[in-house]
Amino acid sequence: MKTYLTELHMHTKESSSCSKVPAKQMIEEYKKKGYSTIVITDHCSKNKMDRLGDIPWKEKVDYVYKGFEIAKQYGNELGINILLGVEITLRITDSDYLIYGIDKDFLYENEKIYEYTLEELYKACEKKGYLLVQAHPFRDNIELAPLKYIEGIEVYNGCQDEISRNDKALEYGKSTNKILTSGSDFHRLDDLARGGIATEVEITEINQLVDLLRSREYKLIQNGE
């Protein structure tokens, strides 16, 4: 039976200053690695939005999704599914959260979402049916989220520039009843195809991905395997 590979944590140069690879090049490289689906999770944080200056919130949100829009159009040409996500850094805890199922209107309607408490973010996602996952929970200076305010835990993070303590994250994740996820946290070519999930069905829509993660009918990709 064919296996389909999906990347769950990805940043583009166009929308995340920490990323070194343009969206088109990133898609080409993932296509070569056999991935059928990529979720773009560019950053939304206070520091990032403040750097954009005194422009309307809507324009700032559009900047967050500039890389996604480029990737989506090019993905259609190459035959690879590009889905929309986001990585929110909450100012109060300085911790990062991945949201799956999100659309642009959600960020338009939630100005300065990074000022929310985790409880407020969780309730906003719960109301919409979005899936909230704590990213790389065992990096330095990350505050471990109360389990009642998250649905999932990223137990493998492939970013080569950070110490994510994946073994500890996996051990912790397995001790909970939470959804476990994996992502390359792609910023540069060294991070390519190190994480994600493997499924028996091709994921073509974001709501399908959310349902599949909740079903837990997938395998984690860790360190490219």
C-alpha cells in the first residue's frame, strides 16, 4: 500500500525572517523527497508584527501568509498539496503553538492574538474546531503548557539550529493522552524532510488533516525515518 508523507511544521523566507529558503525552492525539495503535502506554519508574534511598523492589522496578517500564497500557487503547478497553518508565539509565556485548521479570517478577527493567554487561545481554537499543538515543548525557556489547554504535543522537531530534546518530548507525550505530532520546523536545507507524518491516504484539505490527526491513524516521521 502506498504511503503519503505530510510536513506539519514549515517556514518560508517570504514570511519568516528566520527562514533561509524561498517557498518555491522549498516545495521543489520536498517534492524530490516524496512528500505529497506541506503545511505552511509561518510565525505570528509580537516582535514580528511590531517590525512591520504602523500599518493596519489586516496588512500584517497578509504578510504572515505571503509565503503561503506563493507556495500554494506553485504547489498547484507541481502537484503537491499546500495547506495553511500558523505558529503563534504567546507573549505572556514566550512559548510557541501550532494551529491546524486555521484560515486567514481567524487572524483578521483576532488582532494581536499573541497577547492572549493560553486559555484564551485554546478557547478561541476550540470554538472554531481548530487543533492546538504545543511546539517543541522542551526547548530552553519554553513553558510547558497545562494539558487542559492543548490538544496535541509536538514530540519531534527537526530544526538543526535548536536543541529541542526530542527524546524527552516523546517520553512526555506518550505519558499523556494527547495527540502526538512531528515536524521538520524547516528553516534551511539542513532541516529538509526530517519530520512529519506518514498516512495511507493523501491529505488534500486542512480539515481532513485535523480529522486524521484526531483519529491518530498515522505514523510519525522522526529524523527522516
